[in-house]
Amino acid sequence: MDFEGKMISREVSELLWEMERTVSTAESCTGGRIAESIIAVPGASKYFKGGIICYVNEVKERLLGVSHALLEEKTAVCEEVAIEMVKGACKTLGTDYAIAATGIAGPGGGTKEIPVGTIWLACGSAEQIVTYKIEEDQGRDVNLAVATNKAMQMFCELLRAQKGDEESAES
């Protein structure tokens, strides 16, 4: 993990500790890399409950409750599936928040409609989810590193905003 990644992981850790919230992951193409970033900080067992690596649609459906019809209609690589993965992880693992990734890291597997390098990220709670689409193919290893770092950055920004909202409500 690079220095920036370690700094983001540490800030996520501090925010979750202070807010007394929990997080889980639902990862397809990233295969556990986001969870690895979270547990890189000592004490993660206080706020990280676990992750589901859902590389195939069957697992997305069975463990996360992703709609079969949605997967058939739009494929696993779409914003709606990433959102359902967050909701499913929160429910299945009993967490306040979840981070999800679904996409095509490469080198193969892409189509004209969904080229290699297309990765949808989502994070949030069952009630509030933010998403981001990565569309640049920089090779499998870089694609996965970029997706992992961006997912952690997104989650950190979401936590910062929610902590600010909570502090404003208290004053």
C-alpha cells in the first residue's frame, strides 16, 4: 500500500472510532483489496465486521440480495448493482456502512458497451450512497489499485461530511 493509501486508511480508522460506526465491504473485481486497506490499521476489529468477495453473480444475488433481473438487464457492471451491493453488505453483515466495487479490471472481459477498466464504486449506508465510475484502462494492476484508492477516498470524504453534519446538529 502506498503512503497516500496508508494515510487515508488511518483517517478512515480515526473517523469510524470517533463516530462509533462499523463498515463492511462487498467486492467483486477488487477481490478483497478494499478490506485489506481497512484492516491495515491496527484496531480495525473495532469497526470492520467483514467483507464479501462476490466475484460471480450467484454470490451477489445469494449473499447480497442483488436483483437477478437487474443483473440480467444491466450486467454486474453498473451503478445500480454497486448500490445494491452496499445495501446488501450493510444488511448481511450488520454494519452502518459498506464499500462496494464491481467492474472489469482486465486484461480481458470487456465489451464495446463496457470496456476493460470500467469499474463502479459505491459507499455509504443503506439510506445514503455515493457512487463513482472509473473508465480508464491502465492495465489490471493499476486498475485495481486506482479502484481501491478511490473507494477509500470516497468513503473518507463521506465520513468527514457525516461527522461534520453530526457536529453541526449537536451545536
